[in-house]
Amino acid sequence: MLSKRTIIGLIVGSAIIAIGGYSLILHIGTITINENYVVAVGDSTIYTIPAPAHTRQTMTITGDAFDMKLQSPGDGLQIPTTSYKKEVSLDWTHLIEGETKIQIQNTGNTELTITGVLIRSSDPIWFTYDLMVITAGMVIIGFSMGFTLRKPKGF
């Protein structure tokens, strides 16, 4: 017969393993990010987008005035530091696996709005993190199974 502590440990450990497994499945492959960001007057932001080959990226930047520089891997889209007014729409595809770097500086008198759909590759650290969560669930189940052992006489 299992004790209450063992049953609780099995339930909690199984739930933690399930959460870690689900997260592990989510972190396999590419991740789609729907970006909606606001840059204050005078501020700047930098995007680094690691992506596999043949992934399409789209971004729209709207504001009074701003400077932008974009570097895509390989022979992809390359934009030197250029000043823009009102709006610019970017649509490019990663030709090879690598990082796109975008630097945006708000030089206008209003806030800058950045929207877009960015597809990036998953960070390997999440794989390790998910495995650690699964291992923690196994440890909880292991400790809870210790409560089913019979206690020696005298305890």
C-alpha cells in the first residue's frame, strides 16, 4: 500500500515531468515571434535574429524619423545605416543559417512602433533547461518512493 506522501510525490513528480516534456517538444525546431515593440524618443534597440536557412522574416517600422542598419547572413539583405521618415517595411529571407542584426535609433519627435513576424531557431540552452525540469520530476518521484519503505522497529 502506498502512503499519502508517496501518492502526492508521484502526482507532483509526474506533473513536473509532463510540463518538462511539453516544453521540450515546444522548443524543438523554429520559434515564431509576433513582435510589437515601442521605442521611446531618442532611444535605440538592437535585434539579433538567429534563424535557419530559407526562413522568411517581415518587419514594419513606423515613426516620425529613425535610423536603421540591417545585416543579414551570407548574400542576404544588407542595409547600411540609413535615415527613414514615416514608415519602412522589410521582407527578407535568410539564404543561409545565421544571424540577422538590426540596429534602430529613434531620431524623431514621436515614439517608434516596430511590428513584425520573426522566425528564429531555438536556443540550445532551453533543451538543457527542459531536461533539468524532467530530471527534477524524477528526483521527486524517487524521494517519494522512499516513503513506502517499512520503517524499522524503534522508529
